[in-house]
Amino acid sequence: MTTVASSTGAPAAATGGSALSGLNADFDMFLKLLTSQMQNQDPLDPMDTSEYTQQLVQYSQVEQSIKQTETLQQILSAMGSSDLVQASSLLGREVEFDSATAALSDSAPASWSWSASRNVASVAATVKDANGRVVATGQLQPGSSGRFDWDGMRANGSLAPAGSYTLELSGADANGSSVPITVRGTGTVRDVHMIEGTVTLNVNGAEVPADRLLRIGG
């Protein structure tokens, strides 16, 4: 299954979990140290009242931090569920996402859109598999933008298996000068789910984080 990396880094929910784990560890250590100190204090020279009070204040602050972190996690979880419900409206719709890698499935071609910084007279296409091997080449219709649907037909005439494929385009103007071309994956949203706190779309078999979407079609 094709996976497109998220552009936002680690999800907030995971970060909140790490913070809570760290606070709980500090809290447990604090309790052990305080209990040990109270049990082993010299009866003839007991702990100073002000020192004991200060440690109790620290105890309260740590406990409050843990409660605040737990509350934050609950809020983040609720937000994630809300985002998932909203993203479900994308089911069955065509989307364009920020990646040159798209998925070829048994029921749909691997599809891409492209745009050039200026009009191109020639566009050479190269399709590579997940291992970087060239599986197909060809020429696309010249212009300043377009779309390419690859049905999986390889250069040797056989059909490529379902999976992830990357499109590379090389453009040139009428004078033969190279023209930069931007490639984006496209496809229909088949499923919406959460992966490690991130709303993720299944686009013809490609796992695409919602934050990589560039366009939503009808």
C-alpha cells in the first residue's frame, strides 16, 4: 500500500501522550522521595515545617500538571474524532495531493496532474515502481498543464501489479530549454481513517494524510 508522508511531523496526540507519561514518572518519583524522607527523618531533628510545606506545594503543582495534560489529551482526542467526521464528506470525491507517487489498483489507473512554469513543446514521462525501476516511458501532450492516467501497461507489454508508482516528467520549450514541471497525485477517496492521530485518506490504495491535499473535486 502506498503511503504519502505527512508534512506536519509527529501528531499532537502522540506528543501529549509522551508528556503525560513523563509527568506521571516524575510524579511517582516525587512521592517515593517524599515518603522516604518522611520515614527516615530524625525524630530528634524533624523536617522543618516550611520545607515540608514547600514540598507539598511542589506535589500539588505536579498533580495539577498531570490533570491539565490529561484534559488536553481528551480535547485533542475529541478534535481528532471531529476531523474524521468532517473528512468523511470526501468519500467518493476526486482529490489532488502533494506527491508524485500515486497508486495503481486493479480497478483504477495510477493518475497524476502536472503543471509547467511556462508552455512546453515536449513532455517526456517516466514511470518508476517502488524500487526505483523504470516500468514505462512515453510522451505526453505538450502545453502548460495536463493529466496522465497510467493503466499499468509496462514497456514490455505486460501489466504491472497493483502498488505505488512515481511519475517523473521532463519538459522542454520550443528552443529545447528545460522547463520545470510540478507533478501531483490524483484519485478517488475510497476510505477515511486515523493513523497515529492524523486523518488519512485512502486514495485508490494510496494512504494520503489530509494535510497533503491540494484540491478537492466534485
